[in-house]
Amino acid sequence: MDSNRLEGKWKQLRGSLRERWGKLTDDDLDQIQGKEEVLIGKLQERYGIARDRAREEFEELLRGSSAPDERHGT
């Protein structure tokens, strides 16, 4: 997803992001503001995962595959 589309859908995605990655705070989401690279960085920081893995998981969410992931406690 290009950055313009992500920023445009940001309000819709916030809830899904919090549901999937509960360690992301409201402050984190405010800082991210629909910017994919910032989101990937926050996922790395909060979950201690590699950048590639964070990107894969985010892209999985965007594809609509939001099955719970035990590592994230959802």
C-alpha cells in the first residue's frame, strides 16, 4: 500500500492495529499518523522483531489476514 492510501485509511486501521498489536499505545498511533515506516519502526521497538518481519506482519494485516498471533497476545 502506498503511503497516501495508508494515511487516507489511517482512522480505519487504528483499531485493527491496536487489536493485533496491543503493545502499541495511543501515543504511538498518534506519532505514526499513517506513516508506514514509522509504524514498522514502532513494531520493531515494541516487539523486538526484525524490520522484515514487522513489515510482513503489517502487510498481512492489510491483506485482511488478521488471525490472532500468539506472540502478540491477541
